[in-house]
Amino acid sequence: MKEGRASDTAEAMAAARAIGSVVFQKPQILNDPYARHFLGSRYAALFALVDRLGSNPITRGFAALYDRWLPGALGWVLTRHRFFDDAINDAVARGAQQMVLVGAGYDSRAFRQAALANVRIFEVDHPDTQARKRRIVQQVVGPLPNNVLLIPLNATQGDLRKLPDYGFDLSKKAIFVIEGFLWYMPPETARSILLAIREMAAPGSQVIFDYILPSVVDGTCTLEGAKAHRAYCERRGEPILFGLNPNKVEAYLQGVGLTLVEDVDSTQLRDRYVRGEAPKIYPFLRIARCTVSGGD
């Protein structure tokens, strides 16, 4: 992202969640009623049109056109976010008392997930994005909830280790959420972020992140949508730099002190949330959920 302005990517993700929440009400993949408030004029106009029409063949047709441009992008954003929601609820049920959102963007979970009402939430992101988010939240819901803290740390420079200075409790279970973030990092930076989390996380804590296939990084992936997605990221000035082989992800995580619990692909996301209907889901992105050893 450019210095002095909020993240365009964060706004694009909010637009996908807002539009998808309307278009795919049946099945309801995701319901994010706050995402619409973070849209600038261009996305806001598009959302207003979709919201006025509701879920019908016309808006489904719009989603189909979106799939022709970036086949699987909208479905990936929606099902990924829903999976993360469910994983967060599971972590809280298993005793997580803290949540760290790395590259939080315009995440609205603090307002819409009841399970987080008594969980300390640390949102880590760029100060420009956080400043815009704070202004909008103030307008829409009022002051930030007492359990939410926006922290302008740079995770790419090892700043996550400063979390205890902001009240993160090293002795309590936590869930670390890294959504749409690691694959933009150089491999050594991605590894250092996971190592920093491992150092701070109490036993039994959970870490969840999405990852991309190495063939997308080097441009050889032939799966539908891969080349379009790679080109789209490069045009936005955010090239894809880090990929993982699903056959090696368990060993990779062991190398940073984490234990793989679940590795989910697009087929599994479709089976859980879409039940055979549109939209398409990127087949070259996956989600890894893991735990810190020594706990339940």
C-alpha cells in the first residue's frame, strides 16, 4: 500500500464481503453487515445497486461476470472469511481469551461475532488504514468496544514481539488470524512472522492463515484463475512472493514450532458452505489451521 493512504486491498475485500453477503443470501455463505460502511465512492455505488436489487438472477449474473474477470475470487473471499469465523469460534470455545488480527484491514468480527464479546482483540495494521477504520467505526457504531485495541505495528519488521507492551498476555491462550497476508511476504519474512507468533503464544493457542501454491508465485500454475489473480496482484503493486506445497506444509509448520490441525482446500470450502451452487472458489489457495504444542 502507498504511504499516507488507507489500503486499497482492504477496501476491495470489504466490497467483496458486502456484495457477497447480499448476492448469496441463499445459501448464506457470509453475513457481514458492517463491510458496506468501509467502501469508497466507487465500491459504494456498486454495492448500492446490488443491495437495491437483492439476491436474484440479476445480481447472480453480476457475480458470474465477476467470475469471468477473476474466476473464483468472490467465492474465495466469502468462504475463506466464513471458515475463519468458524475457526475463531472454535478457538474461543477451546479457551482462547485473546485474538490477534495480523493485517486486520476492515475486519468487523469484533462487532458481529458474539463469541468475541469477552475476548481481548488486538488489531495489527498500518496506521493509515487504522485511522480511516477508527473514523468510520465511530460514525457507525460509536467508540471502539473496550475489548478492542488498534495497534499500528509493522508485522513485517518483527514488531509483533511488541504485543505484550500493549497488554497481550503471554500466559493466556490466543488465536492468531493471518488472512490474505502471508503470501505477499518474502519467504523469510513469512517465516519470521510465524516464529514470532510461536514465541509469544501460550500452549494450546491456535494460528490460522491462508496460503497459495508455489506454482502461482512462479507463474506456472494452470489452475483456473491463477494467472488472472497473479496479474491482478502485480497490477496493484502487491506481487505474490510466498507459496507453500500442500504436501510439505505440515513439515514447514513443524519447523516453526506449530502443529497442523487442518488443511482446507476449495473443494472442502464448497462442501461446507456453498453446497454445489455458485460462486466459484479459487482452487490454488488453501487454509491452514494449527496449534502451539503443549496444550489441548
